[in-house]
Amino acid sequence: MKLRTSLVLMGLFFISLVHAENFTQGNTDRARALIDAAVEAHGGEALLDDLQTLIIEQESVNYSVDQSRAAEPPWDKSPGYGIDAIDLENAVFVNTANNSSGGFESRNRTVINGDDSYQMNLRAGTVARIAEPDFDTTSGPFVRVTPALLLRTLKSREANANYLGETSADGVDYDVVGFSMTVGPAISLYFEKGTHILRRSERVFPGFGLVEYRFDDYETKGEIPYNRSFTLYLNGDINLERTIKSVRVNEPLDALLEVPEGLVSIPEAQPDPLSRQELAEGVWLIGGNGTYAMFVDMGDYIFAAGGAAGIPDRIDLLREVVGDKPLRYGMMTHHHFDHVLGVPVYEEEGATVIAATAHERVVRRAATSGETLELQLVDEKMVLEAGDRRVEIIDIGPTAHTEHLLVAWLPEEGILFEADHFAMPAAGPVPPAVSSTKTFAAAVADHGLEVKRFVSAHSAKPGTPADLEQALQTKEYQARR
Ligand SMILES: [Zn+2]
């Protein structure tokens, strides 16, 4: 009886499929047909399934759009080198990245390998165990720029795919398929008509815009085509060019999983909740999650330094101790996009924004109403005085990070607030100074500032002159060995 009912229902199901000539059905069928053709063009399902490990070595050029030393183009270009390795069966992923950008030199390695997952800083010589490794999130960026892996994912998630339409760009015709990823916004894949090879992928991030990858030339290895390069565009601007140096298929990852000798164990980075600390009477550092602002009580009003993320929350916490005292000034340290987020907030508070003269265009662009923004431009120095309180706003640039850098200097308290040059780590030893830190230390000395505490827009922990000296004296891990 039960069997017969099922058969009848199945019959109905098949009949309904035949008659379901609607938009959604047609769209889904077309997506599936295109995915099958694309999988075939990228080596076929059997070969893609046999892909167990992949090790890709690459070199890149990064364009620092709105993050260069100067506020206007041409943007600084900086080199990078890396190795990505994935073991699909065992959910193991390794990323090694050596970069040098904006006065920051870094050599980092992330290993996602179950209980043996680590975050290594191979410049500082530290290693932190990752307690809750997340294979999908950590390997996602690599999967998204590796067509063979993207095609595998697409095939396995074809139930989440839709045909988006056809389009042409630069004389090439494309079929476009969209599908949802396990992490982040949906992705659109552009397959070249005729060859069915993946040429582009795009994602739209709310509040940020369009992220686009282009895969230009392919080389076939073991019957699977691998891209030899890719280019990243952010909102239409070139951001990264990557050249693939080598592709190794189904080789063991073992050598990449080892923790090199002599690394110092440090605790894993912990959540950093919003907090307020009084650095001196009437001087507060307020922030969390890696961004902080400093507020100074000037008697009749408040002076704020720093424009990084989260200024509204920081002002809320400030109000608990200063009531509704007017916030009269908000100082921007420099022009980088992550340091002018506070402009519209200070604007709404009715404050005057203080910025380096060279950063006027960027700061006005960051405002809600750039033309009417109350803006005080600083060439070399500006002083605010009220009673015993003195705040000096000094352009101590150029540094390796930016041509102009405004710091807030409180000579009485010996407190100096800055961004992106010297941030104390939440845990572990002070890392060896990067170029940005070295040039900052020299600029502070040149200006004769007798600093007792260095307060950073990116650390809850003020640093001392001894900490800075330690950073300058500490050799890199590679050099120590
Ligand atoms: Zn910066």
C-alpha cells in the first residue's frame, strides 16, 4: 500500500516537472547545463574529484589605493610573495605570506590542521595556537582565486546556483552563473561562451562595493587548466596583480605544516571588548576590536584624536564621564580610508575636524557634506590651550607610512597619540620594528618630544620609550637564527 502511494506520488512529481516550464525551472536547468559544461572545460568531474592537494606559489604586486604615502594617485605599489596549500580530504590549509607595504614588513604563516592549527609570525618569531580553526573561512580566499577549486565548489553547490544571464565585456561574450558561498556574499562567475572557461568572478559587499577577479591566461597541468595569473579590482580600480610561479598537484603538505624551531609561544588573540581607560586626569583612551581614539577634557570642551572605526561607540562611552560637554575638535591622524571613518561622526557632533593640509580632499570626501564641513587645516603645528592643559597637534611626517602624520602631543602628561606606526601587541614580546616604526621613532626624536607614553589608534596598551627602544633593537627571527 505504502509503495503504491509512493509510486503514484512519483508519477505526479515527474508529470509536474515536465509541465513546470516556468522561469525558475528554466533558469535552474540552464545553470546546471552551464556548470556541467564548465566542469568539463576545467578537466571534468572525475579529475576534479581526484584533486586531493594543491600547492600554489605566487608573487604579487599590490596597489595601495587610498592607502599610499601620498593622498593622490599614482598609488604606491608593493611586492608580495606567498604559498597557499590545501588538502581537501583532510580539511588542511596553509597560507604563507611575505609582504612589504606602507612601511610594514610581514612574514606570516597560518596553518589550519585540526588540533595542530597555528598562527605564526615568522618576522617576530612567535607562534599562537588556534583553538577553534575554521577551514572554510580561512581557505575561502584561496578557493575563490583558484578556478579548479571554485569549479569543484560550484559543482557541489549547484543546487544553490542560478543562471544570471549573458553579457559582453572587452569583446568577449559570457554566460554568468551566480551561487551562494558558505561564507560571505554570493558570487557571480563569468564563463567565456564557446570555451566555458572561467574568466571572471564578482562579489558585492554591502557598504563597500564590487570585488572582481579576472583570470586571464591558463596553463593545463594534468589535464586541468590552472590560471597563471589573476588580477583583483576593487570598485573598478586595480588592486592586486598576482603571478602564479608554480602549481603542484597531489603532493604532500607535511613540510608546510611544521612549526619552525625557536618560535616563542604566545597566547591566541582574544576578543577585545569596548573599554575606557583614563591615561591621566581628563585624558581617556576608548576603544576595542583593534581601534581606539583618545579624548582630552579641555575644560569647556573635548578634544578628540583619531578617526578609526567605531567613533560613535567611543563617544557614547566618553559621555558617561564628561556628560554633554561639547566635542569641539576631532583630529584625523592621516588620510587612509580606515582613519577618516570618524569624519562624518565628528561632523554630526558639530565639531571642527583637524587634518593635515595635504589631506583636505580626502577628509572632505569622507564627510557627509564635504563643502560645509568645519575644517581646520594644519601645516606644521596647531596648539590648543586651556588652563593647565596643552595639546599640540604636530605634523611629524614624512614617515615610511605616510607623507603627513598628525600626532596629538600632551607635553605636560608626556602622552603622544598616533596611528599606524607603533602599536603594542596585546600579548607576547614587542616585535622587531618595521620601517614605519623606525621612521616614526626618528621623527619623534627630531621634534624633541620627550614622550613617556606612546598611545596608538590600534592598541589598548600604551607603549613606553623602553618598549620603542626594544622594538628598534630586536632582530628579526630570520636574522636571530
Ligand atoms: Zn595608515
